Amino acid sequence: MALPKIEDARSLSDEELASEIIEGKKKLLELRMLQATGRLEKSHEFKHTRHRIAQLLTVERERQLATSVEEASSSEP
């Protein structure tokens, strides 16, 4: 299974982005629980999930910085 592309994350709306981050964190918690109970079969899912969360958080931060730059440039006289 290939790692997801960041272009997929960039195409999401702000609400979808936030919900995907929450879902990713929930999945990571479930994976930890499976590992603790010894029922985890696909250990590579940790890497994929962490990678996806990092992509989503990166896109979210890029958007925050872009809006702050726009606000700063529009408030200058």
C-alpha cells in the first residue's frame, strides 16, 4: 500500500481537513490498543497513519500562515 499524496490533503476543505485529522488520531489510538493487546497484524499502518496526520497538519498550518499573511498585508496602510 502506497503512502497517501499531499495533493489529496490540499484538495480538502477546512472542515474535511479537521475531521480527517481527528479520524487519523482515533485510528492511531486504535492501533495502539491493538498492539497492546497483541492483536495487531499490520504494523506498517502506524507509519501510514502518522504520515497522513503529518500531511494534514502541514496543510492546516500552511493555510493558517497564508491567512495571517493576507490579513497582515491588507491591514498595512
